[in-house]
Amino acid sequence: MRYSGLKVITEGLFGNKGWTPAWRDPAPKAEYDVIIIGGGGHGLSTAYYLAKNHGITNVAVLEKGYLGSGNIGRNTTIVRANYFLPGNSEFYSHSMKLWEGLEADLNYNVMHSQRGLINLFHSDGQRDAFVRRGNAMINQGDDAILLDRDGVREHLPYLDFDNTRFPIYGGLLHPRGGSARHDAVAWGYARGADQRGVDLIQNCEVTGIDIENGVVRGVQTTRGAIRAKKVGIVVAGRSSQVAAMAGMRLPIESHILQAFVTEGLKPVINHVISFGMGHFYISQSDKGGLVFGGDLDFYASYAARGNLPMVEHVMEAGMTLMPMIGRAKVLRSWGGIMDMSPDGSPVIDKTHVDGLFIDCGWNYGGFKAVPASGWCMAHLMATGEPHEVARKFRLDRFATGHLLDEEGTGSQHNLH
Amino acid sequence: MRLTCPLCGERDRREFYYCGAEDYLHRPAEGAPLAEWDNYLHLRDNPAGVTKDLWYHEAGCSQWLMVTRNTVTHEISAVELVAERKA
Ligand SMILES: Cc1cc2nc3c(=O)[nH]c(=O)nc-3n(C[C@H](O)[C@H](O)[C@H](O)COP(=O)(O)OP(=O)(O)OC[C@H]3O[C@@H](n4cnc5c(N)ncnc54)[C@H](O)[C@@H]3O)c2cc1C
Ligand SMILES: [Zn+2]
């Protein structure tokens, strides 16, 4: 079924009785050409582009819970292309272009909103670093505008500009940055993949990977064994467990990242604001809730809930930056399991097993990457060659020293 | 989360700096092959369950601690001084 404005109106007139489910609920077949493990954003977009770009439609996505139950439904939805390292820069630029055509492509409203992202700076040194980043973004063909203090004031008059510790010197505005509705991205890709013949199989946990003579043969699941010619591991925070089924030890440590949302308020924050020095960022959802978050809890965890020190830190940072939010009531907080890599950058690569591929290491930044990651993972699985914009996301780069340390903090697990 | 330091007693999580998995205690010998260094620095078991990791009692006794805890429940079963660990 195609969605359109006319369809919404006619359904409204006739009691909304004509809507059909957005995807089927098939039983697993005995064999597929390709199995994708993980029905998060990246797994679903991989399946979609396998079908759409490469004509490979005998595909199953195996999800242990329900579609979108992982980080894709837990993140704070910032979409941006403001990286500067070669390797990252072209990848996120590609992803941004896909975002810009995504709703038309999927025939699905993902509520992508390019409301502009402002990264604040608080010293001359930080200003220089942001000038450099802005130039890198422009060189990549994306957009960046350096704002001085008054420039920031025009956009965000409600910030505390004269904070003693972090006075606001200016900001880097990325006009094409913004946000999107996270669930809708999962649902849009799911529906698009299903329409092209992909089987989306929920409540199906992969418990083993079958390998014979170095070649992948299929997987064991809670719904039985399923054979496949190729298998992709796309399970974000659970990457280490699933990769271990193929005898791999990954450069990944899983950490908790928390986020918060307030009760719905009238429109007050038009942009996405990032206060890096305070580890705080905020935007307002279309429903009116202030959506905000901070840094990792900073210890390995699979609990999908955080601890109080980070809650306190995030609230303090928010109050420091914009005292006006002090009376908003926090409705909910939650956590997601982040697949942290030592250098803070992802992996899209083959493995030592023929036909087994892996897409992981998205850290806290994998939502914006959903379109390009699926695009490049599908390319790799279909052609056997890395896609041009993802060729540096190699699994062996830690061993060879070809790191992608965007933050420049070092390649160590507790530094990103 | 609270950790019970063998020297200082039960303390708030904020007093501790987290270093990472206890792999850092198994430093390869000088001249070891690169793969061993990669394994030591980057590759991790990253278990969903019981793990051992290293914490530094920064705002206390300045000792390195080896903590045995569950990454799913956050339950802590042991805290030992790295300095007293038997090799
Ligand atoms: C609080 C928070 C805020 C964030 N904010 C942002 C942001 O503003 N911008 C941004 O770009 N990124 C952000 N991120 C990061 C982003 O959400 C993730 O990097 C991204 O969603 C991970 O990819 P995914 O969607 O495929 O993961 P998931 O949705 O976690 O998908 C993985 C799926 O694999 C399934 N799975 C695991 N094991 C198995 C198994 N054995 N068998 C079958 N299925 C299995 C899981 O159930 C899960 O559904 C944030 C994350 C969090 C938690
Ligand atoms: Zn102590």
C-alpha cells in the first residue's frame, strides 16, 4: 500500500478501515541467500538496500526481540555530517544525502527535520578547532557557518552567555544538521524491505553461527536452524556475543548511554544544541518534549539503565547552559547499550570466515549513519568489495595502526 | 553504584576512575608480535555477565582495584587490591 495525503483523507472519511499491516509476519524458511542478524536501524537498512540496490531479495532479518527494540528506538536522533577525518567525512556526507531523499525513497514520513545544529565553543583554542572542522565540512561539500557570540545570541538568546567557567565565545552552525523520528526510520526501512520480499522475523534470537571449513553455512536460532550463503552481523551493543559465536574477539566494549525527556512544552528550542564542554546536548521533539543527554556512564554494562552520577551531571550541565529549563519536569530516562570501539569509529568489513560480514562499533553516533551504513554493508555483502565511502572502516585497522580517532583522544577503550 | 574498597570501605562510584577490562594486567613481553599487542590493547571478551575490570580509587587511597561484577545486573561480588593480586 502506498501512503499519501489523499490516502490519509479518504481513510479518515471511511473510518480508517482500509489500512493494512506495514509488514508481514512470516515464519522462517529453511534457507536464504542472505541472513542479517539484528533488526535495528542498520540491519533493516542493510536488508532494504540489498533488495533495492542489488536485487537480492531472498533475505531474512532475524531479530531477537521486536523490530526497533534496541538502540534505534532509544537514541536522541541527532543527524549531522560534521566529521573531518578522511574516512569519516565522506561517509557521513553520503549518509546526509541519503537522509535528504529518504522520505520520498521509502514513501514514509521519518520526520527528518533539518533545523540546524549548533556546537558551542568557549575559548580561542576551541574556536580555532571549530574553524578547522568547519573548513573540513565545507571541503567535503557540506555546510558550516562560524557564529560569533552575537551570532549565537540571535539563534539562542536564552543561553547563559557569561557562565564563569564556560563563557560562550561562539558556535559552529551546521544548517543541514537536525533530527528525525527514530522509530519511524526503523519502520520505514522495515516496510520498504518487506515490500521488496525481505522476511522480517521477530522473536528469533541467533544462538550459533554454523561454519564449515572456514565458510559460513547458516545460523542456529530459537526458531530452529536456518541455512544461508551469506550472513551479516549487525547487532550493535551485542556485537561481541554474536561475533564470539564465530570464534571472534572484537575491539568492542559495551557501555551504557543514558537519555532524558521532559513533559511536552510549547516550542522553545528550535535547533539541536551541543555543549561539548559540559557533555550535554538538547533538542525539542515535535511532541514538545525536551530531549537531552550527556556522556556514557563509563563502565562496561549491558543493563540498559544507567546510574545516578551521570543523571546528576547531565542535569547540572543543562542548568549551567540554559537555566530556563529548570522548571521543566523530566518524564522518563533510559539507557542503551553502545558498541564502543577503541578509536570511536565503526567497522563495516568482512571477517576471517568466508561469507560472514560484520557492521559494528557505532558508539553513540550510529543513528545518523543508518542510511549509509546499510548502503555500504549491502554493497560489501553483494559485491565482496568495500564501498568507496566506507573503505576505511576496517576490522584490522587497530592491528595495522590505521586508526580513525576523530576526537584525537587516543585509541583506548575508556577514552571515547 | 557503590564499590567497597578493601582499604577505604564502601564508597560512591564517583570516587573511582574506570580503566577497563583486566586485560590491561596482561601486558605482552617486550618484542612480542604485533598481534599480541593488538589483543592486549584493543580486543575484549566484553561479556554480558560476570567480568573483571580495573578501577582506580582516585578520591581515596589511590590504589588500583580489580572488581568482579556482573555487567547485566550491576551486582558486585569482589573487590581486590591489584597490588596484592597473586600472579
Ligand atoms: C541514549 C542514546 C542516544 C543516542 N543518540 C544518538 C544521536 O543523537 N545521534 C546518533 O547518530 N546516534 C545516537 N545514538 C546511537 C545509535 O542509537 C546507535 O549507534 C544505533 O542505533 C546502533 O545501530 P542499530 O540501530 O542497528 O542498533 P539496535 O537498534 O540496537 O539494533 C541491534 C539489534 O540486534 C538485535 N540482536 C542482538 N543480538 C541478537 C541475536 N543474538 N539475535 C538476533 N538479534 C539480535 C537487538 O535486539 C537489536 O534490535 C544514541 C544511542 C543511545 C543509547
Ligand atoms: Zn580506597
